[in-house]
Amino acid sequence: MQILAEYSSRIILDRTSITLKLPELEYLLLNLTTLTNKLARYKLVEADVSIYVHSAAVATAFVPPIESVFQYVQYDALCEEINSDL
């Protein structure tokens, strides 16, 4: 990574390069941090979601999740998606 000016940097990989300004780098960092946090949350509840998918696959209507299940997963949308693919 090269610093071109006080507020921009150039990233070079092989023969391809990209120049980013400070606000663009901050935006990317914020998004990467957000995505990292979301992925970590989903990995924590992977087993619970797997169990839910198995129970929702045989149901004909929305199956409410158990109380201890992760609150950030949109189970109603997940149930719709599972039942629409079957």
C-alpha cells in the first residue's frame, strides 16, 4: 500500500491498482467491521438455525422459534423461504 497524499492511498495487487480516499477507506472499514460482526453472530447460532430449518421444512405454516434462539435471525422470512423452495 502506498500513501499518495495525506488523504488517499493506493493499493496494488500484481498489475492492478486502486486509489482510495480517506472517506472511502473509512466506509469500507465500517462495512467490513459490520459484516464481521454479523458473521460472528450467525456462526454462534449455526446449530440452532440448522435445527430450526429441519423443523420448518416439514411445517405448513410459520413455526415460532424457541425462546433461547438468537434474536437477530429473521425466522419468519427464513420459514417463508424454506417453504417456498419445497
